[in-house]
Amino acid sequence: MFYPIQMLANWLTYSVFNIAPHTLLAETISYFIFDTIKILILLLVIIFIVSFIRTYLPPEKVRLFLAKKNKLTGHILASLIGIVTPFCSCSAIPLFLGFVEAGVPLGVTFSFLISSPMINEIALVLLFGLFGWKIALLYIISGLIISILSGLIIGRMKVEHLVAEFVWKNKVQESSVLKSKKNLSERTAYALNYALDIIKKVWPYILVGVGLGAWIHGYVPADFLAQYAGADKWYAVPLAVAVGIPLYSNTAGIVPLISALTEKGVAMGTTLAFMMAVTALSLPEFMILKRIMKTKLIIIFASVVGLGIIFTGYLFNMIIK
């Protein structure tokens, strides 16, 4: 399916840029062009589809729907909703607040806050395109388990008193649900504009992510990363999580690195743990959360999710050899 893109990348590299074949520079440039075009096409198509579907699910109705569900069902539904909301960890926070204000249990809102950046449709499509359906399926199942269990644990801890008072003072009434109706052409136009708007926002991250991946692909020795981040290194997974937390990127920018790292011998579980830490746990997210909850709750949130990611990394390294 992507063969024409590879042909275009080779033509640009060897004919237009006149770079000598079979050199490290040629491999790096060809890899960069191919992955950039492929990822942009995948993102445009999948975000358009999901955005079109989402026009039938206004956020206000979703909030009220979740507020009426029992806790376990709410955690599952909130995590599933997180998959189809292409938000980074910071941009998911406003909807997180909306859930709380609508009366959704706090643990359920955390399930959404975790799943939205960690297992969105962008990651699913890109992982499917790069590694196949088995890796994509394992990734989405593990992400759902982390978000559901983390939300259940936080909910059981009764930490509502650690949330800022102003959050509880604003309640969304059912009468405030927007009841706008759109025809097919309006929904299509909205989905296309939304997809293009997302592409405009994430393309710098994509270029940086693919650029780093291309450099690793072309210039980092194959045995270097495997030596320090192979599946046999017990410290590789927690180290990957610790390195990922200070970084900040959306899934589109970080997934290309996963391909390059795995090609160089880094274990799949280690690379996925790194990606999950970057997308679900980030310092900018913690800074925003500090305004709506106390530090103790942020530490609880980061600890529960971090331990879940580390466990998943080890599990993937055991399953995928």
C-alpha cells in the first residue's frame, strides 16, 4: 500500500537531491521522506473518520451519559471514549474538568484522562501501519487495562478532597446540553476542517519525531541501543519511563521513534513504555493539573499510571521476543 510513497522517497533522495545511493545520508533522507508522507496521510484519513463519527457524540451528552453509569461501566466507557478523542495529555484536561462538573465519579474521569493521550486512534493507526495488527491490538488492550485499573484504584482511595474546591462548584445541568443538528455536508466539512487543523498543529512534532527516528535509523549503530535497552536489561523499562516523563509530545510525534528504536534492537515493551510515559505522563500536564488538584493527588496519579506502564513494558518484553 505504501510502495508508491517509497518510490517517491527514493526518487527525491537519489534523483532530485542527487544523494549517492547506499550511504548513511541517503538511507536517512529516504527514511525521513517516506515516514513523513506516510504518517501525514494516515493521520489525515483516520482523524477525518473519527471526527465525523464524533459529530454524533457531543461532549455534553457524553458527560451526562457517563454520570448515570455505575462505576465499573463508567471506567470502561470513559477509557473507550478516550481512544476516539485525539488529545494530548494537556488538552484532555478541559474535558476531564467537564466530567467532574457533570457529576462523573473522580476515578472515572481519571480513566479518561489516562486513556485519551495514551491510546488514541492516532497511535493505533500508526502502530498498525508500522508493526501490524498484533502489536496494535496488544497496545490498545494494555492501555485500556492501565486506564481502567488506574481509575478504579484512584476512585477507591477517596481523594475528592484533594481536588480544588472551585471544580465542585460548577455543575452542568442536563438542560444545558447543546442540541444542534447538522446535515451530512456540515458534518463532512467539520471533520475535514478538524482533521486539517490537527495536521497543522502536529506537523512540527511529526517532523521532529521522524527526523530523530531517521537519524537513529541511519547513524546509530545497531548494537549500541540493544546493548543498553535490550529485553534482557532489567532496568531498561523503568529507565525508559523516567526518561519519557520530562519530555512532551503527542502520539504523532513519538510513534516514529518507536519504529527506529525497535529496528536498532530496543525491546518492543521498552519502546512502548517510553511512548506511554511521554504521552500520558508529562511535566506540562502536571503543571496544569497543579491548578485543579493538590500535589499529593498528582503524585498518586503519576505513581499508579507509572507502575502500570512499567508492568506493561515488562509484559510486552516477555511476550514479544
